[in-house]
Amino acid sequence: MRHRHISPDSALGLVSTYSFPAIVGTADMMLKSAEVMLVGYEKIGAGHCTAIVRGRIADVRLAVEEGAKMAEQIGQLHTKLIIPRPMPNLEAVFPIGSRLVEVAQQKRGFSRLSNRSIGLLETKGFPAMVGAADAMLKSADVQLASYETIGAGLCTVIVRGSVANVAVAIEAGMAEAERIGDLNAVMIIPRLLEDLEHTLPVANYWLEQENKEHPLPTFTSRQKERAKRKLVALPELEKIPLTFETREKVKQEAKLESQLELSSELELSPESDDEDN
């Protein structure tokens, strides 16, 4: 966990979108465009999600502008807000405190899915999300990290893996989601920054803190190595000589038989003449 000094001229930046994949992509852009800290997300239902960052006023302004521009390009921007020098009472009541990220990470524990690319696919309806998740897991070497619901029937499935595998999985998931129901939004982030990594939802199955007794599966190739086949010695069979009659031999025997028949007929023919006389 990175520790940043929050100066007195700090500010809060908020960007709201209409889907969870969009807010994750927006938060990623905000973190990569300026030196800000991602505090977390706020989901208020009906698909509305807000990413909250804090830092110096200039950095927050730049981060909010870049994040809002990214969300507007994909048609998901709802609102944006910058609050310079927020009052302590505001931080105490709203979930925007600078310590929230550290506390949340300490409670959650370490995830085995860290440092992997991420793919998010959002559908309208739970069956479409489950079908898309199944298609993604069967089409590429990815792991199902978690899922998120934000109201209005919007559900997001989150997978982790290499960039290539996540891209293949998202393609398969999109086709399956459109076949079953409605596809709302998708997002692929190849490289996650630390702040974004700590704020993403992860199922308890992947947390070492929750699974000390049961080891977690590791990322392996789907092609399982086949064990080398051992050759079995067969008992020796008794050798029996076989004779094969050739075509020439068969012809010679047939010719000999015909000659014998002809000679026998010739021998009988004079006797039959004498009897007639």
C-alpha cells in the first residue's frame, strides 16, 4: 500500500457513470493521468456509480477532466465534481476519507489474482451475466474474480488473466450475453495500478486470509500434460510356417489335370469304335 501525504490544499474529485465497467475504466484513466489517490466507488442504484479520488487541487482537476473525457467518449458520463479543501466533517460522514483504502485492504487480505489483467462485462439481467461468465471461462485461460450488481438489473462479471486471454474471453462473453439477453458495457484494462487493484471487488474464494486451510488453484495452461505411455511386453507367439500357392502353380496344376483328362479320353476312344463295328 502506497502512503501519500495529503497536503492542506488537497481536493476531492468525483466522476459518475451509468455502468460499473465504465467507472472502473474512468478510475484507471484518472489514476494514470495525475498523481491522485483512488478512495473507492459509491454505487447508489439504477446503474449509477461514482469514482472518488483525492490529491492536490491541480492533480485532481486534471484527473477529473481526463476521467470525464474518457467516460464521455464511451457514452457513459453522468456528472463530475471537484471539491477543493473539503471540510473535516464532510470526510467524517461521507465515504471519502483518505484512510478508507488502507482499512479496506487490511480487512480484505491479499488476493491471489493481483497483477493480472482485468476484463469486465456488464449485462442487463443475471442469467445473461452467468451465461457470459461460463462462455468466458470455457473460451480462454481466465479466472472468475467476482461479480458486481449496481441496480436497474445491471450485473458485471469480472475475470482476470493475461491480456490475450482476457480479450478472447470478453469476445466470447459478449456473443453469449447478446444471445441470452442484453449486453450493456465491456472494459479491458491490461495493467492495473495499485490503487485500482485494492478497490476492485474480489470473491472471498481468492483471498488468502479466508482460505488458509484450503490452497487456491494456480494459473496453469488448459493443456494438461499427458503422462508418458509405458510399453507393455507381449508374450512371444509360436511361429508356424505358412505355405502360399502362387498363381503359376495353380495354373500348372490345372493344366496337368486337363492333360490327364484328355489322355484318358483318347485311350477310351478306340475301344468304343471296335464295339460299334
